[in-house]
Amino acid sequence: MATERLNILPVPTFASLGVNWAERSVEMYETETIALNAGDEQTVIRYADADTYPFRNLYISLGAGAKMKLVQVFDRAARCVSRLNVSLDESAELELVQVYIGGGDTVSEIVARLDGAGSRFKAVIGCALDGDDSLDIDLIAEHRGRKSLSEINAASVLSGSSNKIFKGTIDFKNGSSGAKGSEHENALLLGNRVRNRTVPVILCDEENVEGNHGATIGRLDEKHIFYMRSRGMSEDKIYELMARSKLMQAIGRVGDREVKARIYNSLGWGDTDE
């Protein structure tokens, strides 16, 4: 088993922050390749838990005008390294939906190359961490094609002594004139022992582009908690409602009812569909 450096930040920052990369002992990867021809459409769902192979490479190639929705669920895996590499041809579209439940010690690396003109990449990510869970996500959207479009939205709920790093990079390469990229993360911290590190990055090697990024990180307002308690809600129920409000953006995009029910059950929400 070799030690591998993963999730390398394209532009390193202060080493003391501990976000430049993640080092993990990694065995042989299980590799999967999915290629869609021009004009094809497909929905792909991958559900990973403690019983599945812990080291995964997924390569996706979409031809001109192809469309794919990829749903990835990481359900309380004890240890997991996931690497996703995507290439998008002209007018190709990928919607990526990721849900992280628990996580144990998960490292997730996503690189989306918007190679073709008018290609589109949308990522919707939801994370629920508790206990000693650790999650390191590195998402890079590389704009190479003219008028390409990327949109990254992440929401997370952290409790216990969980630890999360989210690195979202929008990289406008030379030749991507007219490209647009946006990224936003919303993190809710439920406790004083959690640790959240958010690293939004925009890189630009082209003049006529538009990039936006931001993050909202906060804790529950004590006044809101007091109000809901006065209406008979328990603290656990209050936290559950707040978690639902953050995670439903991602879970609502899953589509498959059985997969959604499995997610609800793992989160302790029961078999509900909203």
C-alpha cells in the first residue's frame, strides 16, 4: 500500500492551513469508464458504502451534444478515495449530484474539463458529517471551450467533532472566451468542536470571462433555537429540520425514489419523499 498525494490545490496557500493536499495510503484503484457518443443521454447512479471497494476511478467522456446526470452517494464508508475525471465536448452537458452521509475518512477529487464550445457542467453537493467524520473535497472546473458554463453549489451540515475541507476551483484557460463560472458553499456548524475549511479559487488566463464565488458559513441562531423550543420542538428535531433545509437541494436532485429512500433511512429521517 503506497502513500499518495491527492486533492492537490492548483495554487498552494499557507501550509499551516492544511488544505494544499491530502495524503492517504491507497491500494489499487477500481476503474470504470463511461463514454457517451454525440447526442446520447443517460442517467448513472453509483451508491458507495462500507461494503464497496474503497478506491475508485471514474472516467466520463461526453461527445458533442451528449447529456448525462451522474448521482454519487457516499454512505458512511469507513475509508474511501474517489476520483472523477470528466471531459465535455461541444455543447455536452453533465449534471453531477453528490451526497455524502457520514464519510468516515473520505477523499473526493473531481476534475471537469469543459473542452468544447458551449459545454456545461453543474455540480450540486450535499454533506452531512457527524462524530469523527473527515471529508476532503477538491473540485476543479477547467474552462477550455468558448462560452462554456460551470455552476457549483455545495451545502454541508457538520456536528460532533467532524472535519471538512471543500476546495472549489474555477479555472479559465486561454481560449475560453465568453465562459462563465460560479461557485457557492453554504455550511452549517452544529457544535463547537467541528472544523470547516472552505477554499474558493478562481484562476484566469483569458480576458472575456465571468467568474463568481462565495461561501456562507455559520451556526444556528440561539434566538431561533429558543423560539422553536418554546413551540415544543426538541433540540434533536430542530437540528434535523435545519439539516434537511441544507441537504434537500442535493437530495432533491437524486431523482430515483429507492435511492432517495435509502438516503433518508441512513440519515434517520425515515422513508419520506419531499
